Amino acid sequence: MKNLRKVEIGIIGGTGFENLLENARQLRLGTPYGISPPLHTGKIRGKNVVFLSRHGPNHSVPPHKINYRANIYALHKMGVARILATNAVGAINRNFKPGDIVVPHDFVDFTKLRSVTFYDGDLVTHIDVSQPYCPEIRKLLVETAKRLGFDVWEKAVITCTEGPRYETPAEIKMFRRLGCDVVGMTSAPEAVLARELEICYASVCYVSNMAAGIQKRLTALEVSKASESVFPKIEQILSETIETLPSERNCPCANALKRARLE
């Protein structure tokens, strides 16, 4: 830890985003929850940034096997105060189309087997998620996307499923009735774990496909190809948002634990 450079901004996403970093170097960190996947540190627009590929090298870890606690804790250990995440999602809302950019404002968690908290011992902690995503980063992501001329859905409810299978048409119909707009497998518990460590967290998603029942068939290859086409836009949004992040945080995330405990 003595030689560990403090990095206040983190990116969590799929393999490839590490190419955004200048003079990148790789490291791995041990945490109380296991060893993190490779972390890449470097600079984006003059700011120190660390990138974490949530699926590990070569996309080798499926969504239900990701060690979310080790991932978030490793970033916390490096000093990260803000996380910008990316997620590939399927469209439940029929107005959304493949290639669309989405900045969700809320989520519904339908995962089943994941470790969802750092506080499962004696220190009972109930964090407030009235605003699940950092309002400050969300605002900048939306403004940046618009300034770049990209169409962006600035409000959306994302539902997170366990995976690794895709959802059934009946499940998608249920999610639509509940008011969900998009579906993915990696948004929870990331946002909650970040909030538990008072880290700002927001996500910029891209629609890779229409969800089950809206299109006849879904393949992983199709989703991958659709994702590649929108990557340059997401990279631009991330880079320019990072450049415009203010030095001081002006959001409730930094004080998430202030009234979360019965002490």
C-alpha cells in the first residue's frame, strides 16, 4: 500500500476500455473479499483514472460469478471516490432501440445469489437509495452525451437479473408491467456496494438488443457485435465527463453512512 498511487476516479466496464488510459500500468489488489481482477491505472484528459474490467481478462467471468465486493473494495482501497460504470442492456421499453444510450435513474434488483452488502455482521447499516445513482455524475453524463450530439435517454429504470441465461418473454412482460425500461445482469449490487462505501456511482448504458419476446431470438454474438458499434460513443462520453468532473463532490453520496446506522 505504501507505493499505491491514489486514484479518485474509477471506470467499471467491459474489456477494451483500458485503451482509454494513457501510460497505463496493471496491478491487482488483495481485499477482505478476495483478489481483484486486473486493474489498469493511467490518465484520461490529465486526470488519474483506474479501470476495472468486471468480467476479468478475456471476458472470462460470467455475471453471476463476479466478485462484486472485491471489485468495489479494491477501488475503494485505491482511494476512488467516483465510479463511472458501463452496462450493456436489452430494451424492455419498445421506444428504446439497439444503439441507444441510456443513463438510468433507478433500478430493480432481481438477482438471487449475490453478496449484496459489506455490512452483514454486527454493524447493522441501512443506506438510503432514494437516489440510487449519483445525481451529480448522472447530470454530467447526460449533458456530455447531448453536447456530443448523441441521442440519450436521460431517465430509465434498469432491472438486474441473475444470469447467465437471458430472460424469458414472460419475465420481460412482467418487468414491463413493473415500469422497467431496460434489463441487464451487472448493475446490482454494484451501485449499492459503492454507496455503502460512500463512493459516487452512475452508469451509462447502451442498448445492445431488444429483450426476449420483442425479438424472436437472442444470441451472445449478436449482442457483442451491437456493443462494438456503440463503444466509440461510450468512450467519448466517459472521457469528456471525466474531464468536466468538479474537484469537490456536491452530492449526498459522500455522506451516505451519516444516518445509516443505529448507534
